Amino acid sequence: MNRIRVADRPEWTDDVVALVRSAGPGPAGNRLVGVDGYSGSGKSTLAGRLADRLGAPLLTLEEITPGWDGLAAAIELARIAIAEPLAHGRDLRPPTWDWHAGAPGPVRSVAAAPVVVLEGCGAGSPVLAPTTSLLVWVDVPAGERERRLRARDDWEVYAPFRERWRAQEAGLAGTDRRADVVLDNEEDPAAPSTAGSSTS
């Protein structure tokens, strides 16, 4: 397992890109890169940087998670609508979830690119492992994750569901040990904090 401290290595994306290129592709030659981590770890931001560096489409589990109790369902949807089609070179048609309406949203259409980045809680699930070429785990101490969550603009919306979501996240335990690379994303104490989505 490779471990990279993001704050100490600005060129970390180069390291991960090299690992992606050396990773085994699926049957059709495509690669799925999973970026996983607990809420508040900053995985959305890092996955976005990695996708930009790879020139790859970025899909998020949050987009397809059917509500606050839907993490397990989202992982299965990712397998059916993203991982398996990509492995066979087919275009992807993942569903979406309208969090404001609490109802299904439109189906997306995404071309089967050579590399696709899938970000979100559960992206490193064993369910997705057979079709994942490279798994990245974003690691941040629990106290720092909680501080970041409480500093976010949407904390008041997220707070009532925090324990329900945390219980589902407990199923991620051990994902870091299966990861090909761990990104230590604990901030330098002198660095400004960043905000993002509460499930990221």
C-alpha cells in the first residue's frame, strides 16, 4: 500500500496517475478508479483534482444515493449502472437522486471513457472490487472530520441525519486496508479549511 501526505506533496496527483496507468484494466480496457473515505475527509475535492489530472469523468455516489438511508442501495446501483457496464466498454446510464425533492432525478448518460473516477462513501466496497482497477482511501482523523463537517454551510441540514449516516459509514471499516493508495488529507494547522458536501 502506498501512503501519501497531501499537504507535503503538491504533486500527489502525478503519483496516483502513475498508479492508475499501471493498474490492470477491465475486460474492455477501461479503468474504474474508486475514491472512498468517511464524511468530512475531503474526498470530493481530491477526487475532482484527480479526475481533472486524468482527463476522466467524475461520478459520485452521492448523486445516486436514494436518501439518507440509501448507502447500501447506492453501492448496488453503482455496480449495476457504472462498474459493470464500464468493465464491458458500454456507456453508463446511472440514475440520480434529487435530494431536495426526496425523489429520483433524471438518468445521466456518460460515455465509457478509458478511465472513470467514482467518488463517495462506499466506492471501495467489496461489491465494486472486482471491477475497480485502483482504490484510493482518503484518511483524516475523526476529530478533524467532525470539525470540518460542522464548519460547512449545510451543517444544519445534515446534522439531524448525522447519526443515521454515521451508522451506515461504519460498514466502510477496513476499506483503508484494501486500498492501493491512502491519501493522508489532514490539513496543515496553518492552512485554511475547505468546505464541501456533508457526505463527502
